[in-house]
Amino acid sequence: MEEQIHPDKPAASQKDFEASVLFKRYAGNSEIADLALFLACDDSKYITGTTQVIDGGMIVG
């Protein structure tokens, strides 16, 4: 992704992205998987018709 935005400076692209996120970092694979596992278990059986956003606070930041 960074190389597509800044082919000559992918590290600068990563730094810019991280600065735009409230948590100041990329999500880890396990953080994405945790939501998928939660939605697949009985603890989420009453959740319907929602959109779950995993963006580290990018929307509110």
C-alpha cells in the first residue's frame, strides 16, 4: 500500500498514515481476527445489522 502511494518513499507514506490514526499504528492481524472470532461466537448472537469499523480511531481522529 505504501509503495503505491509513494513509490520512492514508502516509509514516509507509512509515517503519514500512522499520524492520521488515533492509535498511531497499523492494526495487528490478531486485532482483526478478534472481531471475526467474536462475531462467530455465541456472545454476539444478539448483534444484527451493524457495520463494525476496525480503524484505530481514524474516523474520529
